[in-house]
Amino acid sequence: MSVITEKTLLEDIKINTTSLVGSATSTYGLITLDTDPKLIISANANRKNCIIQANSTNTVISYLGYDNTVSSTNFVVSLNAGDIYSQEGYLGDFYISNSIVTEKCTFGEV
């Protein structure tokens, strides 16, 4: 177990913000999901990283994939309430789907 000091925390912040330099865009938001696959993050040639989180109040599993065929039987990652998915290096689209139209999801990319 490592001890986090103010110095190490500041060094971590410096490292993390330095790695973001050069990113041309930064987007984030909250969307309401649908039973049909929904484009959550569009392809971006300048993307460094992205993060997607299923809302903590969701009641069903959300399914994440790379195209509009994502479903409960065809997905890359399944997200339970509160789950977070992060991916570096992938520059294409992200789609998400679930079985209830009132569920929510947050997303961001840099």
C-alpha cells in the first residue's frame, strides 16, 4: 500500500495533464439510453482516451459496442449500474444499448 502525499498527488496531476496536451477536442455528457443502439461517442482521429459510465441508478445492464449492431448478445463490454469503462487508442465510434429507455449513461473523451 502506498502513501499519497501532497507531493505525489501534485506529481500525478502534472503527469496526467501533460499526457492530455495535444488533444484537439474534449467532449462529455449525459445521455438517456434507448432500446435501439445509440451512438454515444463519434469517431475521432484525435482521441487520446475515453470513459463511459452507466448511471448508478440504472436497473438493467447496458451493452457497449463499436457499431449499431450492439445488443445483449453482441457487445464488447456490459455495464452494470455504476460500472465504468475506459479505453485508450481506439478512434472509432462507440454505441450503447439496453432494454429500458429511461436508463442513463455519462461519457467523456479527450
